[in-house]
Amino acid sequence: MLDVEGFILVGGASRRMGTDKSQLVINGKTTVQMIAEALEPATSRVRLVGAAAETVTESIPDVHYRWGPLGGIQAALRACRTECCVIVACDLPFVTSNLFAHLLDLMRNSEGVAQALVPLQSDGRPQPLCAVYKRVPCLAASEAAIAAGEHSPRAMLDKISTRYVEFETLAGLPASENFFLNLNRPEDYESARQIAASRQKPIVSHRPEIR
């Protein structure tokens, strides 16, 4: 059994959204709250990386300010005290506990081989901001990439043994079609709100009818 910490990256500039994405509210919860609730069953604790106006858990600062996603990953790995960690961006509100449990199972089965486990989206693009990382090799690779002036997580992943998980492997999980819906722009936020609203079930009263 892996001892695993969870980290939510909240330090992005949110330029295209025009407001702090970590504080967007969907069905009464911020995106950070939604992701933290999904991480909690699979991890020993959940922390935020970067500054946030209001937090639901402990926050740690970026080491390299405004270094982009790679900087957030490096800060999480540096703060991590477990063998592995799950790192998730705050703009992926529809990740689930089932998804994280599945990714961690795949990492356990890859133990001794994979140093990072990165899912592929349905369009084939890797999603390193919803991935499992082994702390020691990934921290060294992230620091080497940053020292070389790189900002993309791919520069780190190319330096280690990375297992890319085909989306078909995840497609059978509930609500998989929205796992990687990314909130970049206001229209993405509106789509997410509509999806969340469609999932809400009406409350049915079972009180007996008064005659």
C-alpha cells in the first residue's frame, strides 16, 4: 500500500478566466473544495500549492514564483513527505475519488518501473496536472528542468520513466467524460455549471398525502 499525499495547484494567473479559478463556485462549492473532497479518500492529507484567497486546507508557497505548472509541481514534490503524491490543478473540478483510486492502483502495479503516471485525455493529450508522481526521482527531474529554464511539465517527464495511461483505460469509470474538463475561460465555467446542475437529482417527498 502506498502512502500518498494530495496537492492542488492554485497558483495560476487565471488570465483567460479573468478571476481566480480556485474560487469559482459550482453547486455551492469552490473548485478547490470539490477536488479536495475527491482526493481525501485516496490520500493521507491534502494541501494547496500557491496563494489562494480562501482555503479549505493548508497552503504551501511556490518555490519559483510564476514559473507555471512545472513550478507548482516542483513545489508540491519538495513539500511532499510520502513516497508518492497526486498533483491536480484547481481548474479540473470533475475529477473523482474513483479516478484517483484507479490511477494509484495502476501506479502500484507499475512499482519499480514507472516514476510518474500520467493519464491521456480523450483527444490523446497528456494531462500532467492530474497525475501520480514518485517524489524522489520526480523532484530531481523537475529541479533539473527548471535549472535549464524549462517551464513545461513535459521537460520533467522526458527525464524520468513515465507511464502514459490511455483514456480508454479510464473510460469505464463513472463520469469519465468530464474528468479533464478544464476551466480556462468563462464559457468553460458556464459549461461546468450546466453539467453540475444536470447531475443534481430532484428531491422527492415521501410524506403521505393528507386527505
